Amino acid sequence: MIREPQIVEIKEIIDETPTIKTFLFDWNMEKFGTPNPGEFVMVWNFSNEKPMSISQINNNELAISVKNIGKFTSQLHNLQIGDKIGIRGSYGNAFNNSFEGKNILLIGGGVGMAPINAIASDLLAKGNNVSVVVAAINKEELLFYQKLKNEGADVHACTDDGSFGFKGFATDCTLELLKNNFYDYAFVCGPEIMMKGIFNILENDGINAQYSLERYMKCAIGLCGQCCVDDEGWRICVEGPVFDNNQIKQISEFGKYKRDASGVKY
């Protein structure tokens, strides 16, 4: 596992939404390892380092999709093709991508669609029937909607304001889909309050699922304890970021609160 950032050159930048950009760069899979959907990398802008989900995994090419929400991400958004960044990883517990010929439901909210996009491409390539709920506050912020449709997924857009697709939250759209469809398994990523609602719905229908969580991270290799949840000692960077539904049941803070850089709940 890589312990220092590998310097990569940005080869393509895609303006996905008004607030989200995708950055593509070459990645030597043979030398640095092949990431799996659900894993993350630490991105270094030569002054600070933050975790980012991998949104695309191609032949010797990776991509991260970044929402502009603060100083670090704003600096990334100001980069141009040809600029360089440091990539350390990949890290974490990945999604279970062993399914073949199954009916799979994917649910992503906002930039949580980044890892969902990665697992969707993988599942589609393995012959699964993939349905995707793509949720956002409005039409302009829908991430990977058209891309996944083009790849053959059954995509359901869901917007808070009703500007496109289903009007309402991801939970409402999921309930509608479950009225007339059967799914063998589900994958979920998005705001934790959204995932909590989805968890309750899927548990009620007896659908096993995996959920990708986010917490404040520093080392990404399980040493600093910054991203621990509850008193279980589970570290999001090692035991996560992906947890199955049985593990989620044991995380009492799931959907209730997070912690800041000093560990204080908020």
C-alpha cells in the first residue's frame, strides 16, 4: 500500500454540475495497485490533504469528483488540465462487487454519486440489472444521470424542488420503486441523514445493502483514530468507508451526528 503521494498530472476536467468537477488522471495499476469501487484516495494539493472517493476506474486511469464546499476544494476547482496533484492510496473497505446477473438498486445523493458511479459501471459490466436513484437539490446538480443512462442503467432522477424527475427526497423515490420492483441488493451513498432514511426502508423490505460513510480523516491508514465511530473502535478509513447493514446497526451515531477535527460531536 502506498505511503506517500504519487504526483499525477490532470489530463481532463469535466464540469459535471455548477458545484462539482471530475478530475481524470493516469494511474499505473500494475505499479500502484488497482482500486476497487468504494475505496478512496487522499488528495494532496501540496499544502493540505483530504480524502476523496474514486468516481471512475478505467484502464490505467482514475477519476475523482469534487464538490466545491470550502478552501481546499475551491483550490482544486481552480486547477487546469496539465496541473499536478498528489494522490495517496487507494484505501478503505470497498463495495462488494461480486454480483452477477442480479437486480441491484443504487442510491446516491449529491456528490455521494461519486462512488455509486464507480460501482454502477462495475456491476453493469458483470451483467447485472442496475437501477439507480440519482438525487440532488435540483436538475442542475444531478450527477452522472445521463452517463449512467448511456451505460444501460435504469436511472431515476429525484430532485428536492421537482425541477427534473421525481419531486421529493431519495427516500420517497425509493419507496415508489419498491412498490413494483424486486432487488437482490442495494448500495447507498449520500448525506448521512438520507442514508439513515434509506436504511430504515431497505431493512423494512428485507433488502441487504452496503453504505459508504464519511468522517473527518487525517492519516487514512488507521493510526490516528480521527475517524473512529462510537466506542466500537471502527475506523472509517480502514473498517469503512463501506459498511454492510449488519454493521450499520451497531453504529449508534449513524444518521445522528458527526465529529469535528477535535472529535467534538456536531
